[in-house]
Amino acid sequence: MNQQDKQHNSIQPFIRLDQISHTYAQGSVQHRVLEKVSLHISKSEKVALLGRSGSGKSTLLNLISGIDLPEQGSVTLNGRNISALNETQRTLFRRRHIGFIYQFFNLVPSLTALENVALILELNGMGSASAREKSMALLSRLKVADKAASFPSRLSGGEQQRIAIARALVHSPEIVLADEPTGNLDAKTGEDVLQVLHDILNESNSSLLLVTHSLAVARTASRVLTLENGAISERDGDFAW
């Protein structure tokens, strides 16, 4: 490999969306939320995405993670075309390489907080004792260790959010997709949790795409984008929303 090839490879995007278009149905009405969207995110880069409700932010996260497939275009993660994988392959890839922080938690109601976090480690082949030990350490870091034996129905919204964040991070994913990760937290707790989130991502050299309505949350990222009218644009300086 010559020097030019090495330089080219070193700047290849870790997350790459090429000409993504997608429509969702609301009753009998079709909504075009993404129109030939292209996006490149580097390894370890932290990117925030702002947009109004219904602009397609959550849809974009679902497409990147392989939960949904784009109608047009392709999604490539670390050189692998997710759009070309079948459902089982996408599920396995997501389980091993992606951490997803859902806006509405998606915790398993029949599992305790600790079991919810440890589950992905066990599915990835880690022994139960090791999985629980690693999960407990992360719950402690997020200040919810005392809720380890509680079921989701016994937790507040803020506690469930922190459990959901622990579950997304526990397997040290290369990519973290966060859908309003502080939306159910008060300002001080949100600030503390965001700091822990960024600290852990920096330690694991993970990439982050963070969807938010909050300018304060967006400004914790290294790059801020907006999604509006089906298109992504970059925001600089003291932007208003």
C-alpha cells in the first residue's frame, strides 16, 4: 500500500450514509422524511443531530442501526454495508457493534435492572457471573446500583433512562446511537449522565450520533447537524433553534 492509499484509508468514514431516502405511513398518508441524505461520521467522532418532532431523526437512527432498511441508498458501518444484510445478520451486527439508547427505554419488563443490562453481554457469549459484575460496575458509575434488583415498573423515568444508557454501553460498542438520552432527566442529572456518557465513549473510542431537541445537549458534541425538510445541514457558531 502506498502512502496515498494509506492517507485515503485513514480518512474513510466509520459511519457512512449515501443518498438515503425514506418514507413512513401515517394512516393513509405517506410522509417523506429523508430525501437523498448523505452523512459521514469518523471513528470516535461525537455528532449531535437537532430537528423538530417528526423531522425523521428517530427514523435515521433506525436506518443506521439496521432496525429498518432505507427505500433508497445505503448504510455502511466500518466498511460493512448494513443495507445488504438480512434481518438475522443485522440483528447480530447490532448486538455486537452498536449501542442504542432509546427515547422510551425499551427495557424488558420481566427482567430486573441488572438483568436488563447484563442480557446483551450474555447474548454475546459472556458468562453470567462476569456479565453481572461488569453490568453492576456500570450501574454504579451511573449512580443506580441500588436499583439493580428492581423491575422497570418500580423505577422512575430518570432511573429507567440511566438503566437504558448502561445497557447501551455495557458491551463497549463501536457505535452509540442515542435518541434523546437526557429527555427524561432533570437538568442537573442530565448534565451528570451526559458527562459519564462522554467519558465512557472516549475510553472506548466509540462514535456517537446523538439526537436531541436541546441546544445545550447538542453543544456537548464535537459537531452539530440539523435535519429539516428531509435534508441534513451543518450548524456553526451560536445558532438558534
